[in-house]
Amino acid sequence: MITPWRYYDYPVKTLTVRLPDPLFAEIEGAARSRKVTKSEIVRERLERGKSEKVSLWSRMEDLVTEVESLPRDLSSNKKHLRQYGKHRSGH
């Protein structure tokens, strides 16, 4: 039997991750259709993500509040600051 690390010409590490069922099924299906290991599919996707130049805005866009939902005078009217920080956990 050949041990897995002998397949590589360079040192490798093992990482275990827990995936939601739909993502696992997607990776498993891609591996089956291409007749490669699931690890190969994951490595390819990680490498592809590393090479794509993605802006900070596009990575954080879902965390930013819609401007239309904020008061027009948010930056100039001090009444908006009255309760600022009061409801934070641990305070």
C-alpha cells in the first residue's frame, strides 16, 4: 500500500473541515464526474480563489447597511448618538 504523502513531491499537511450537505454533495459530484478525489476538487477551488483578485468591497458588501435605510442626517444630528453603544453585550 502506498501512503498518501508519497503522491506529492513536496511536504503537505492534512486539514479536516465540516461542510454543509449541499456543498459536500457539490464537491463529491464534481469529483465523481471528473474521476478525481474530493481533495483535488477542494485544492483547485482554494487555488482558484487565491488567484482571483476580489475587491474588499465585494467580500464585505453583504455586511454593509443599505444607505437608503439610514436617516439623511445621520452624520450631523447628535440625537442618533444618544443610544450608541448602550445595547452592546457585556456592557
